[in-house]
Amino acid sequence: MKKIIFAAMLASISAIAFAEVTLFGGQPQMVYEFEHERAANQGGHSNSMTLYPGIRWKEGWINQAELMLTHEHETQHTNGDTERTNNQTFAVRVKKNVHFTENFGGFFRTLVGHKFKTEGAYNYGYVEPALTYEMEPVSLYTGYRFVRAFEGGRANDYNLWRIGPGWDINEHHEVELRYARAWDVVTHEKRSESVEIEYTYHY
């Protein structure tokens, strides 16, 4: 966990300096995400913290580029036994915004990353089309992620629906709440549901 936080701090400092020198108006930001996830069969739960150091642009082909650094503490219950593991994820993701009207729009986001697990580490990615509706200072969001592993069969393939509100507190601070539900791609059964809170600081 300490390594993840230290790496995020270095990435954030580098992002600020890089943006000021070379990125033509790019605005550095840091996102802190806390998630509590529970398995659908009540077989376990996990708590995770994710840091997203990144840069956003108002115009251009890409409106946001981020690193993703996640530390997850997972607890599983099997046949009366309890197993606890710590997993890490490193990824890169980018986002393109679209606007349909003054208040109604959306975005398309894609990610490529690697999940480090005690057993069964793998590379994966996702694409996420989403819709947004803004009523300053409140915004509403719903998105659907198609998450796929690049190796190891389809055991780690799932689809994820996310929905929730956000608040722009001021030009530097933003808070978002999310509810998410995941389904297995092969069986179409519910895998898990979770709640998330995100805090964003815009430099």
C-alpha cells in the first residue's frame, strides 16, 4: 500500500510539471476512489483504494489520460474457511467526451492494465460508453463497462453497470458517488455489487 501511495505521489508531481511545460493547457488532477464490493453469492467481499493521477483537456481527440493504481484487500469464505488476499492493479486509461446538448452528453473510456494477484495474475482491458446529464453543480452519470481478460480463458470476463451523482464543489474539488453491479459474461449471473466514492482534486 505504501508503494502504491508513493508511486501515485511521484506520478502526480510529474504530471503537474509535464503539463505546465508541454501539454498546451492540460490540467493535472488526482482522483481518490474508495470501493466496497460484495460477491453476489455472499462468498466474500473486498475493500479497495484507487489513485488516478492524470491530466485533462477541454478540447482535442483525448479529453483525459490517467494512470490507475489500485490496492485491494479481498476476503473470501469457502467451506467454512476464510482466506484474505491483497491484490494490486496498474493500468492506463483515456477518455473522450461528447456533447449532444448544453446539458446532455457522455463519454467513451477505454483502459488497458495488469492485475497482480497471489494466484492467477492477468492482463485485461475494458471499454465503457456512458451518458451524463449536468445541472450545475450536480451531474448524473450512467455507464456500462465491457471488461475482458486478454489471457486465461473467460473466468475474468464480466460486464459492469455503474450509476450515480456527482457534485462540483468548486473549481478544485469534485465528489462522486457510484453504485455498480457486475454480471458474468458466460453465465449471465450476477457476480457482485458495490458502492464507490470518488474525490477529485483539480490543480
